[in-house]
Amino acid sequence: MLNTQTARTAEMRLSASCAVEQHLRRHGKSLCDLLDALDDPRGLDALCDLKNAFGQKVLDADAVEGSLRNIHRVLADQAPSPLDQIGHALGLPASEMNLWHGARISEILARFGHAD
């Protein structure tokens, strides 16, 4: 017998993974630029893992969510002062980019249906 709750959860996680993929298509370059500027290898590693998850034959929503959570942690760990210094040195609105990407990623993570 099919458990409808399990099916709904799987559908919700697949939808969330699709939202991540759409976000990367639209804003991946900006996110990559920001993670590169932060000079924290965890962020770029997580972004690579995330992109690799979409390259698999069968999408693994757990891998997508895990990579996205790692990116979110890197963004959340940033203090405003270093972001301002990065922004000034590179001519990037790094603080604003960090806030914007952090907020979008938080919204998408909520779609996976897990509490932190």
C-alpha cells in the first residue's frame, strides 16, 4: 500500500530540488562570485557538490539539500566587516549579495520540509 504522506514528502523534496536548480540557473554566477570572494573553500566545495548532484542520472534530494545547507552555513558565518572589505576591494556589493542569497537559500531550504 502506498503511503500518501511519503509520496507527498518525496514530491515536496523533488519540487524543492527543482527550485534549487532554477535558482542556480538564474543566480548561480552571482552566488559563485560571492563564494569565491569569501575565500572559504567550504562554500565553493558545497557549490560544486550541489552542481554535481544535478548531474546524476537520479536526482538525490538529500545531496541537494545537504549541499545547500552547507552553502547557507558559509553565508550565515560571514560577519559584515569582512563582507564590506571584500565589497570595497572587489567592487562587489558583497554584504547585499550575502543577505540576498542567504534569504533565497533559506526560502528554498524551507521547501525541503525539515526543521533545522
